[in-house]
Amino acid sequence: MKKQLSLFFIGFCSLMLAQNKPEQAQQPKVSKLAIAQARTLLRAGNKQFEAKNYGEAQALYKRALDKNAAYGKASFNMGNAMYLQKNYKDALPQFELDAKLATSKIDKAEANHNIGNLQMEEKQYSKAVEAYKEAL
């Protein structure tokens, strides 16, 4: 009986480990080189952002996302650069993507808060309230 139970347990564990998680299957593989290049572009974008060169920062964040489409920091920063240029129409989908890519509750809350801020600027008050609720 112990042997059968052990075999069942080993088989069950093997089956569970063999399954792919859906989020892993959806995200494309990114090479280490592309990740490093994206990180370098993000840092360059951050320098431009700090210098209030938001257009240049946005372009660098876009290049970082071209290297690694799932790079949440680049996506978040690009949305902020668009927002500060009052490019609300393009910033909204960027912030929505940020909320989707968020790997922590804090990152998701920050993205939803930004969505709320943007919708306040657009005078879409009921949508802004919903976004702020999501941020909580």
C-alpha cells in the first residue's frame, strides 16, 4: 500500500511540474542581451526624464520596450513621459498595459492611480473614481 501511495504521489507531482503556467506560455523568451540593452535604454531614458526632456525619454523607453516588450518599468516610465507631455490619448493604453504587466500590488496600484489622474485631466470623473478604487 505504501509503495502504491508513493508511486501515486510521485506521478502526481511529476504531472503538476510538467504543466506550463498560462502566463509563461504567453510571454515570449527574451535573450539576456536584449534584457541588458533594454535596461541600458531605460537608464538613458531616466536621465532624459530627469532633465525634463520627456519626448527624448519617451523615445528611449519605446526602444527599451522594443527590446523587451514585458519590461514593466519602461512601460510605466513611458506612460509618465506621455502624461507629462499632455499626450493623454496615448498615455491611457500605456498605463493600462502597466497595470496588466504589474508584478506586485504596489506596481498595479501605481498604474491604476495614474489612470485615475489621467481620467481626471480628461474630466472623466466616474472613470477616475473607479481607477482610484482599483488603486486601493
